[in-house]
Amino acid sequence: MFETLNLVILQETMQVSKVLNYIPKEELERLSIEYKVDYQVKKLYGQTMFQLLLFSMLNVKYNSLRVMEEFYHSLAFKSIANKNFESVKYNSIRDRLVAINSDYFEAIFNSCLKNIRRNT
């Protein structure tokens, strides 16, 4: 049973990686600077929040802040984000989602769409 579960998580992680490959990390960094989403942020940077949201949306049918907290601490997410993370609670994720400039996510979407159209 655990082998099947690990295989499912690995397959889902690969799908998230495939989606993230449409958006170069340099582009995410450029957009975070342009939209100033990391101003006075210590842990939950814009790029990490985007990756966490995407990871959560692609892995569960019904997302919640507590599910996102669990994903944040999972090895699967850490392998996608390629970072070591400190402990984060669900209320910190909530506060960050409320404060982050939503135009940042729209710009990521538009950039991703442009890259997909260019590749097809």
C-alpha cells in the first residue's frame, strides 16, 4: 500500500514539475521584483507561495490552509521548491495570501500562457 501511495505522490510531483517548467525561475524572480511581493517578507516568498498554491491545487480536490500547511512541510513539495524551509503554520499562509498582490499571480499566468503558445 505504501509503495502505491509513494508512486502516486511521485507521479503528481512530476506533473507539478512539468507545469513549473513552463515558467522559468528567472521570470518568477523578475515578476516578484516588479510586483514587490517579497517586500518585508521573511519566509513565505512570492515564488514559494505560487509553487505551494499550484502544488496544492494539482494534488487535492478540496484545498484548505491546513492542507497547504501539510504540503509545505512535505518532502514532495520541498523537492519541487528546492529549498529548506522553516516551520510555518496555516495562519501564516493565510496572512500571506491575504497580503500578496494578486496581480503577481495574473502576471505569472500570462507569462505561462505565452510560453505555452510559443511552444505549440
